[in-house]
Amino acid sequence: MNSAKLLRYSMQLSMLKQLRSLKLISEAEYQLVEKKLKKDYGVISNITA
């Protein structure tokens, strides 16, 4: 994965985590979107978990 793509993925994941922490989305919604992001960006595992 090139650095621009990795940065874009990281920013989207960070925003998603903020939505969850502010309780604007549920845990189920978070997991659904996270799974879609991983698929879209070709991420296999989450090393930050």
C-alpha cells in the first residue's frame, strides 16, 4: 500500500473512531464501516487494536 493510500485509510479510521467515541454511531455500525474500509483499502489486520 502506498503512503497516500495508507494516510487516507488512517484518517478515515480515525474519524470513524471519533464517531464511535462520541456515541454518534453504534458499535455494530462501527464494525460494519471498519470492515468495509479494510476491504476497500486491502487491509488484512488491524495492528492498532
